[in-house]
Amino acid sequence: MGFTPLIIIAVVILFASIKVLNEYERGVTLTFGRFTGVKGPGLIILIPGVQQMFRISTRVVVMDVPPQDIITRDNISVKVNAVVYFRVVNPQSAVLNVENFMYATSQLAQTTLRSVLGQQELDDLLAQRDKINQNLQQILDQHTEPWGIKVSSVEVKNVDLPQEMQRAIARQAEAERERRAKIIHAEGEFQASQKLADAAKIIGSEPAAIQLRYLQTLTEVATERNSTTIFPIPIDMISQFLKKSQN
């Protein structure tokens, strides 16, 4: 009976010493406060009171960056939020080099988002989204490398504009569409005038062509249901009067 408490204590210590790490987890082990290695995955045995282990997940983390108030280079106030994809590639650095790598990465992402987008104009922010995302990813990856973190992607999710700026952009887009419509209409008139000039040259070189065109016009008018009566005058008769007037 005297060995019963000892057995119970041994069982409790044994269960406290056994740790199980999943396939995507790693354990950073400290022995008397000193780093002694990275263990896992699988069954891990620790010495209670002597060794301490920090669980680190190596899966991809999706971090939502809260909306940030940003003033662009052309002095326009916008709200921008983003999402950051990263994972821990070096658990030792993630534990030993930074106090809380999740909080540190979140704060760095917010400050970098404000800094980078504040150097962009509004048109670039709306049109060159891929280039800005790549620039953000490179900056974050460079700063988080000492923490054992690999930033794989950064995506700007939404850009909220003030109502006044939305109306101004709508008016600008409408004016641009009107400008394009006027240019297209002018180009059509120019091309039509060129074709008419070519047709006039052909008709002028052939005297019978104008009479055939005249008869074709009469045929088109006659097909319509109207009360207009047209008396065609031969072109030859008109040409005789023209010749006399010229003489």
C-alpha cells in the first residue's frame, strides 16, 4: 500500500511528459531555458519542470489586415484592407527571434500597407493592383525572414472611396465615353466623305452613270407608300440647257 502514491505520481508524471504533435506541427524545445532542438511530428517525451515546448504550426496562415486610412500621393483619402498569406518555415526563429510572430506580422502588414499605398496615386491604386500586391509581398517577405516566416502572397481586397470621389470618377468616365463617341463619329464622317469623293470621281468619268443613279433613286422613292408624284426629266435635255447657258 505504501507504493500506491508513488505509482500514482509516476503515472501523472508520465502522462505530463508525453506530448503528441500533428503532422503540420513542430515543437521548439527549451531545456532549463536553453534551446535544445525542434521536435516532431509524432510522440514527444518531455521532462516536466526541466523542459518546455512551444507548438508551432507550419500550415499557411490567412491573416486579414484591418481597413487602413490612407492618403494617396494625389491627396485622396481612401480606406484599404488586404489579406496576407504566410507560413512558418523556421520554427526556431519564430520562437527565439520574436515575442509573438502572429502579432508582429499583423502590425508589420498594416504599417507596410499604409506606407506603400501612400506613395501611389489613386489611378495606379485602382489599375495596377497586381504590381502593388507584388511590391507588398516582397517588402513583407524581406522583413519577416529573420522571424522564420515566408510570405507567399499579399492581396489588396477592397478600396473604399468617398462618395464625392465616386461621383467625380463617374463624371470623368462619362466624359471619356462622350469623347470617344465624338471621335468615332468624326472618323466615320471622314471615311464617308472619302467614299463620296471616290464615287463622285467615278460618276464624273462616266456620263451615263449619273443617269443610272438618278433612275435608281426614282425606283427607291417609288417603292415607298407616299402621295408624292415625281416627273423625271431626261438628263440629256438638262445637259442641252446647260450647254446653251455656258455658250
